[in-house]
Amino acid sequence: PRVIFSGIQPTGIPHLGNYFGALVNWVKLQAEAGADDKLLFSVVGWHALTLPQDPRKLAAARSDMIALLLAVGIDPKRSVIFHQDHVQAHTELSWILGCLISVGRLQRMTTWKSRLAVARNANDESEIDDSVLNTGLLTYPVLQAADILAYKSTHVPVGDDQQQHIELARDIADAFNRAYSKKRRFFSLPDLMTTPSKRILSLTDPSAKMSKSAFDPKSRIELTHTAAEITTRIRGATTDSIQGITYDPVARPGTSNLLTILAACTGESAEACAARFASRDHGALKAAVTEAVEAALAQPRKEFTRLRAEQTYLADVAAEGAVKAREMADATLREVRKLTGLA
Ligand code: AQP
């Protein structure tokens, strides 16, 4: 049997990238899973704290994320939906695992390097603004490994931007096995499961991925945006002045991103979408993308609005999920303590 685990940060309303890169895949896996397979989907509040958060907004975003998981089709009868911060075992395991991985390895992670680049003074490379580099930004992937391994997860469905983090989780699992459980492989090495959909890029700057916390709200389409908001954002999306439509992510990142979005909505390949629009213009492509996105989001948006009014129900779902998650994670931790001599 498989143990399928993934998480999402409560850093805002999920956008098309989160939706097609992760959530759609979670729902699909849930539908295909065998009776013995376990599925766990976590709202990872501790991870959100690596960037400054307004406590009131974070509390609301945590609850909204539970509503959104339900709205897109995660079923609490089939999958464990829970808040990471309701399961203390994650932090305990994170500490133990952090002692098995070098600082250098964490410093080589792309996400850390991009934070470091932001903190570096553009004029003087040796000058670093240390105040924006908290320890959590460096050790974030260790906590992520603990999230995964606390359930002895075998599969992790995430967007392709997460590949390096899952590789690290595998190396950490391996390091634990070698240090404490040579005869019997205690942790299986979790497999990355990426979605067929390509990474969705920012609508205003297609050199960056679409992101919840990007400064420009026009750069993303959130799952709760209205038809009018979707129309404005797609209309304003950066493209190019080349005639006709072709799928060429390197030379035409903006146009190709629209094709990626269209393909994710319709289930075709981006190349097939490009072929359909080969002799047409950006206006026609944008109209089709707008229509397809609206068709994809109408149902989850309606369901989210309904669920958002059911705060007691949302809290109950999270509480029930936490009980189930704790039971599994605590069992792992009991064994981990024994193996490490901390029992
Ligand atoms: N642009 C994207 N395209 C495809 N997949 C994406 N994911 C994120 N952005 C894209 C996938 O969504 C899942 C949940 O992501 P997360 O909430 O853990 O945080 P993130 O990856 O850092 O996403 P954001 O939106 O950019 O959040 P912020 O701005 O808060 O950092 C993951 O499986 C991820 O791969």
C-alpha cells in the first residue's frame, strides 16, 4: 500500500499554479487510490512563518485553505486533511533529521540561494542583509522532510518546482536509515510524483513562476477570482509581438504560458493547443484561455463560497484530520525515539 502525502502553505488563496501543479493531481490520486492506500493533505502553517505573516490574516488563510481543499474535491472521508501545526511530532522529527544533514547541503538548495540573492547588496556582493535571512528559510526543507517521513510516506505529489526538496527528503531518509536502522530500512525513500501540467508562470513576468506571495496581484489568477477578474488578468498577460501562435517556452515564454494554462484546463498538450491557434492571434488565444479558466474555476469557486460560511464544519474537519494524523505520526515517533536512544 502507498502512503501519499503532500502539503500547501496557507500564504493566500491558491492560484492556477497550485491548482494544476498540485491540487488537481491530489484529487485524481484520491479517485484512483486503492482501498489500502493512505492519503494525507496538510496545510503547512509552520512553513508559512518563514516569511513575515500578519497573525489575523494567517488564521483566516489557514481556515480558507481547508475550505479550498474541500472545494476542489478532497474528501475528508477518504483523505486525511489536517493542519501541520496540530501535529507536534513534525517538529520533533525535524530536529532529529536536521542533525543528519549538513549546513552546506541546505545552502545549496535553490530556494535558499534565491533568498540569499535577494539579501545580497546589488552594489557590494560581500554585503548581506542578514535581517531577512531567518534560520527557518534555511531549514525549511528539513521540516518538509519531517512532514513527509512522519507518515512513512512513499509518494509525494507536488509541482516540479519541488523536485530538489523531495530529493533532499530522500537523502535524509537514507541518512536516518544508515545511522539508526541498518538492517531494516526504517523509512522508505519517498517518490516524487509530478503532474503532467508544466509549471505555470507569472502572467506579468513569465521569467518567474506564478506565486501566492508575489508582489503584483495581476501576476496570478486565484481560485476564487470572478469571471471579470479572470478576463482582466488574461487580457493583461504579457505576450510578444510575433505573428501567429507557437509553443516555444524559451523564445516565447508569455505566449507559451497561456498555452500551458489552456492545455491544463482542457487536458490537451500545449503543442496541440498551439496547432489549433497557429494562424490566429493573441486576442483569439486569450479569449479561449479566459473561457477555459472560467469553466475550470466556476465549480470550486462556488463550493468555496458555500463552505466559507461553514466555519464550525471546517474546524471539525481539521480536528478530525489532526486526530488521525497524530495517531500515525506519533507511532512513527515512538519507533524513532527507540532507534535513536531517546525512548
Ligand atoms: N507556479 C506553479 N506551477 C506549478 N505548481 C506550482 N506550485 C506552486 N507554484 C506553482 C505547487 O503548489 C504546491 C503548493 O505550493 P506551496 O503552497 O507549498 O508553496 P510554493 O511552492 O512556494 O507556492 P507559492 O504559490 O509560490 O507560495 P508562496 O508564494 O507562499 O511561496 C506545491 O506542490 C508546488 O509545487
